Amino acid sequence: MARIVTTMGGLMAAYLIYLEPPTAITAWFPWHIFFMTIGVYGFMSYSVLNFVFNGKKAYNQTVWFHFVLNALAAACILLGFVAIYTNKETKGKTHWKSWHGTIGFYTFVLIMGMTIGNISFLFPDQMVRAVGPKTVKKIKLVHRIVGTLAYVFVMFEMFLAYYSNWFNRNVTGVLWYLFPTMTLLMAAIVVVQVAPKFFR
């Protein structure tokens, strides 16, 4: 399943970047697409599935790998946010006017907040000493649930992007239906794979 999700995400990201390749530093909109698709479909999707399909890696290695992938995803999302914000500023357009823009802003804040909070998980011994093992277990459960919900919000945000004027101008026919469907399917696969891990 992890390979299916990452393959689907990779194909969608590659096609979207092909449609609007970033050819100049100051052409902001293509950079928005570039960073968001790589951050969400690439790093974030694999990061979430990393805990489910971690193979024979030790738990600490899995945590570090998960953190690094999430940090890369957050960095891409931050750059994508800066790109679209700058694009709107330079063109004198209103910010957060559409559903995609409004929900995207709140999702961006959630992702940045979670990324900062994730740092504490890199120091499990200190966490246990600070709050006790029972509290750490509860914190981990909350982290799993909120992290999964954050991923669902991000994928819903990507779903909304496929109803934007740009997408409707550039994509027609079967692909117009395929992209939103594949995005929802990716989210569903991840939730189904991750949810059973909540109470372990």
C-alpha cells in the first residue's frame, strides 16, 4: 500500500509540475505548485506511512526518519505558502478569498504548529522524566490522531485545488476526474493503514 500511495503521489506531482514548470525565480505561482505537490504528495505521504511500513528499522530510527520527512514536508509547504503569498502580493490580488485559500491558510498554520511540537518526540527520555510515562503515552496517541487529521486536511486542501481556475484551464477530460479521485483515495488508504496503530 505504501508503494501505491507514493507512486500515485509521485505521478500526480510530476504531471502538475509538468503543466506549470518553475522556469524563473520570480515566477511565483509555478513554485507554489512545485513545493506544495512535492511536500504533500511526496514527503508528507511517505512520512505518515513510515510508521506503518517501517520494515526492520529500530523505533528510534523510525522516529527520526518520520521527523526528517515531516520537516522536509513542512519546509516545502512553507516555501509553497511564501510563493503563493508573494504571487498574490505582486499581482494585487486578495488573499484567502476562495475555499482553497482559506482552508489552505488554516491547514498551513496547523502543519507549522505540529512541526514545532514534533521536536519534543526526538527526546523521549526527557519527555518521560518531565511528564511521566502515562502522560507520554497519551501525548503520543493525541499526536497520532491529530497528525492523521492534519494529513486528511492537507489532502482535502489538495482536493480543493483541483477546482481552481488554473486547474480547470489546464486539465480536462478523464484527468479532471482522476486527480481529485486519486487524492481522496490516497487519504483514505493512509487513514485505513494508520488508524489501527492508534491504540497500540
